[in-house]
Amino acid sequence: MILIVDDKPENVFSLKSLLEQHSFTTDTALSGEEALKKTLRQAYALIILDVQMPGMDGFEVAEILAGSSNTKDTPIIFLSAVNTDKKFITRGYFSGAIDYIVKPIDPEILLLKVKTFNKLYEQNRELNLVQQHLKSEIEFRKIAQLKMQEKAQELHSILESIPQIAFTATTGGTIDFVNDKWYAYTPSTHYFPASHPDDPHIMEEWKKAVLAGEPMELETRIKTNNQSHFRYHLLRAIPIKEEGKIVKWVGSFTDIEEQKQAIKKKDEFLTIASHELKTPLTSIKAYVQLLGELIPTENTAKPYIDRTLLQVNKLDTLINDLLDVSKIESDKLQFELTPLNFDDLLNLTLDIFHKIYPSYTIIKKGNAPVSIKGNAVRLEQVIINFLTNAIKYAPDSREIHVLTELQNNQLHFAVKDFGIGISVENQQSIFNKFFRVSESAPHIQGLGIGLYICSEILKMHHASFGVKSEPGQGSVFYFVLPVIDNHQ
Ligand code: ADP
């Protein structure tokens, strides 16, 4: 907006009309005092100022405007009846643009000057806006950087205080901080400590995790600079995300040598104990079986012999399971896979099961008279395990469903019970060694190895397997095996 200042209303009117005809917006003042008041409330792109006015003249007004921070840069065009001394005009008015026009006014020249000043004003305004924006952007970045530095420092002090070896890395996986303990294992700040030659290469595993953007967990042996023997460590690294984007990685190595040794000792003990127990138990079983056959059915001792045999069989299964676990641990669980008819195998297994647990009803749904490649003894072991669990963990039910189905040349087998069920959280762990959901059935005994053995057997059959369950709604344990062509 342009402010026209003149004490003569007719002059003001003609200037206003001229400028508005050319699309400029205008404001007017009939004295220097009025003009100053207006500049306090409103910023103008240009002030056209008559020099000769009663009271405060144009120069005085210009000097005051030059002294105020609001108006010091506002350009002024003086309208003067006489040729004005330039020195006088510039007095106290250095910073703003200034010009003058001699009366009578030549409208074309006035318009040209107004346009130029107006353009300058617009450009200035835009520049100021850009500058302001830049300034606040710089401020914002400075604050953000400072906050990041503070956060990083906080994280580094935490990592220095923990007993583990710890590090942080950039989004791309370059290590950018290591704590003091790190240097006991490697002098390098950028490379991981060297792992045992038989263990996975840490750097390769690390690159894979960074590429996938997934947390990493790796058991590996590393050693300190001045020791010759390696100790097991658990390397854990997690990506730190902000607004869904990875901004950093934090990782640590925890010494797990003692746990590893304890597990090894426990495994060794279990192997030795089960081997030592197996031999006498085999003899006991044979003698009890013999006794059972020798004693006539009507003998009062007969039920006791039968019960003894039942318990001996349970003990035998337990010891066999423990032996299987130690075989799995030492990679010695081996068996052959041969083509076999799944329905035959299932019917035979259900017969055996029915003899042991005659009071349970097994409802068989579906048929699968197809060939699969498997080991009959081991698959029977898996099915019996699923069925025994279906009894154990469904104390109020006497019914079990066994389902077989063919889908896309795959055999789907499932055992469904109506028991206590398993929470989603626990479903992830039940196939792990020694895992038991103790809180849901504290009175039911077990070692938590049956499903672990099943999972290993099924893996060796290249089968997929799992459980579907809800607490209180029963469970469905299943496996899926590829069907083979009978001619294979
Ligand atoms: P165990 O029965 O000796 O504990 P398993 O390996 O067979 O060992 O089973 C592991 C755990 O899975 C069990 O302790 C139990 O908590 C849970 N589980 C297994 N089968 C079932 C089932 N049918 N219903 C509910 N929970 C089950």
C-alpha cells in the first residue's frame, strides 16, 4: 500500500485516482502528524510526501521516519514545488531509498518511479521472508542437533556403565561408538572382535542383519587380546527406530560361557544317567513282562504286575526321550526315510494307543491312503506324543479327534483335543527344549522334551508343523508332509 501525504485534498485526490487507476492500493494523510500516526499502525511500500506543508514539513517527517526501526527502510518520494537541495533531503536519511519529483507532476514519471519502488519493496519483502525462514530453519536444526548429541551422550554413558562389551552403529552398519570394554577384545574401533574359526563370521552375520533391518542374535566365541582361549558370548544388536525409520543400531556382547558350560554339564549328565538307567531298566521290563505271562489271569498278584509294567513302560519312554535329546544335541539322531503308506501307519499307531488308553475315544476324520517318505518308528513316536499330550492336557475330556486331509499333494495331519489350550505367547516356545507352561497345569508332570523331539523328527522329515490353540478352547497339533508318487 502507498501512503500519499499532502495538505491539499485536491492534490491527494488526483494522485490517489492516478495510482488506483494503475491498480495500486493507497492510503492518505493530510498532514505530517497524521502520516506519522498512520505509519505506526501500518507498513507502507512507499510514501509520497509533499515537502511544503503547514506544521511539520516533509523533511521533518522524513527524518522521523528514518529514525524509526519500522519505517527506516520505507522509500519516500518527495513532491516539491521548487528544485530541492539534495544534501538537505539526505540529511539523517541514509538507509532508505529516496527520490523526488518537482511539481507540476508528470504522471508518467511519477508512475514509473512508483512502480520501481513498489517492485523493490516487494522484492525486499520476499527476501526478508526467505531470510526469516532460513533463520528459523537453522535454529531448528541447531536445536535438533544439540538434542541428538545429548541423547547420544546419554546412551554412551549408559553403555559405558554396563558390564557387557557394547557398541553403536550408523544406519548403514558402520560402528561409530564402542565402550571401554570393547578394547580388551580388539584394538580396532571399526571391526568386531575375531570369532572362533568354527563359529559364524560376525561381520557377515552383521551385514545380513543390517540389510534386513532386523534385530540380530548370535552365539559366538571371542577372546580377549591377552588370552588364548575363547569364551562364548551372546551378540545382540537391535535397530533403534524413529518415526518408523532406523536411525541407529545398538549392540552388546554378553559373556555366556558359564551358562554354556552348565548346559554342557547338564547334557552330559543326562546322557550318562539315561544310558546307565537304560540297561537295568531293560532287564526289569523283560522280567516283569515274563512274570505277567507266567502268572495266570485269576491270580490276585496279576493287576499289580500289570500296573508295574505300565509304570516301567512310562519310565522306559522317559529314558528313551532323554537319550533322544542327547542324540539330537550331538547330531546323532539319525534314521532312514522310506516310502510308507500313511493310513496304515496311522491305523497301527491308533491301535497301539487304544490298547494303552482304552477309556479314550478317538474319532478319526478323513483318510490318507497315500505314500509319504518317512520313518515309521519315528512318525509313530510323534503321533503318540501328540495323542499322549491330548490326554495329559485335557483332564476333563475323554475325546480326541484325529484329522487327515490331502491338500495340493500334501498330507495334513492333526490331533485335536478339548483341553486347557495354550496362549499365543507360549505357543512360540512349546517346541523348545525343556519348555513347559507350568502355570496353566502345575499338577501335570513332564520334562518338556516330548514336543522338542517331535519338532526335530519332523524337521528331519522336511515337514512343517505347529499348533493352533486358545486358552480353555483345546489345541490342535499338526504337521504337513509332502505326498510322494507311489512309483518313487
Ligand atoms: P511335557 O508334556 O513333558 O511337559 P512336551 O514337550 O510334550 O512336554 O510339551 C511341552 C509343553 O507344551 C507342556 O508342558 C504343556 O505346557 C504344553 N502342551 C503340550 N501339549 C499340549 C496340549 N495338547 N494342550 C495344552 N498344552 C500342551
